[in-house]
Amino acid sequence: MKFCHHCAAPLIVRVPEGDDKPRHCCNDCQSIFYQNPKNVVGTVPIYKNKVLLCKRAIQPRIGKWTLPAGFMENGESSLSGAIRETKEEAGATALTGENSLYTLFNLPAINQVYMFFRADLLDLNFNPGIESEATALFSEEEIPWSEIAFPVVKSTLEHYFLDSKSNHFPVRMFDVHHSLERDITIELISISKT
């Protein structure tokens, strides 16, 4: 950011009084602009023993498979955003019940939080949206594991198929860390008891 959104004066980066982090500040109108993590929301859309995946038509990871997900919009809840993204990316209508929150991933290195919700497909009427080149249902054995776009999606799918064996789906929260060698580690930090 270079200019104030309120008065158009040039912004400077400084630590405001009472704060401990550098922020974009306007010395003319005293506005402070906070930059906060972006939320990515999506679903694990289920039909019988299969999961609906989308093949990405955009970067990053073009041509790789993922769960339908995307950035949450202002004015919507995380769940309604996940259902919207499922419709936009997979052309699918997803229905959620109570306790649908399934996995949450904190990615502090890229300032993002991912949330996935378990959902049932209303019907088999699905098709690729503008950001997907293909959509398909996969059983655990059919998933192209080496072609999964993101580690958080792979982790969510692994947990889903493991949990489906006992029909018990606890909510899990993870921290995702990136090393200088570009290694990614996913650390479980919380799991619900119900």
C-alpha cells in the first residue's frame, strides 16, 4: 500500500502507539491499516464412499487435483463460503449438517487459514467451473495421491478416509510450517473428543 484509502495521503510503515507490529499508517488522518490472514474455505464433498475433486485450471498447481475451495468473501460465513466455492469450482450442490467443520490449518508463513467442511452431494449433477478443467468422484483407492495440489488437501483426504472406517469425524486443527529447504511439516495441535 502506498496511499491512504481515506484521504489519499502517502502512507508510512511504523509501529503505532500501543501496538507491537509495523503497520501502514497515515500521518495526515491518523488511519492505521491492518493486514490480516486470508481465509480459504472449502468442502470435502461426499457421495457414498467417494469424494469429489477438481482438477485445477489455474495457478498455483495447475493440472493438479484438489478439494473445491477458495478465498472467503467479505460478508459471508466460512460455511456459506465453502458451499459457494463448491458450486463455483465443481458445479456441485453441497449439503452440510451439524458438526460439519472438519479440518482447520494455520499457515502463518503465507498468512492464510484453511477450513474444510464435510458435506454430502445433493446429486451427481456436477461439472467443472471456470477455475477447474475437470471434476470427478474418487474412492480412496482411485485418488491420484501423487497429483494432489496442496499438502492441506492431502492431509484432509487422508484423515477423511481413515475416519470413515469408524464413522467418527473429529475436528482437527493443524499448524503448517515451511522450512528454508521448502520442506512442509503439518503438526496436529488440537482434536475434538466428539
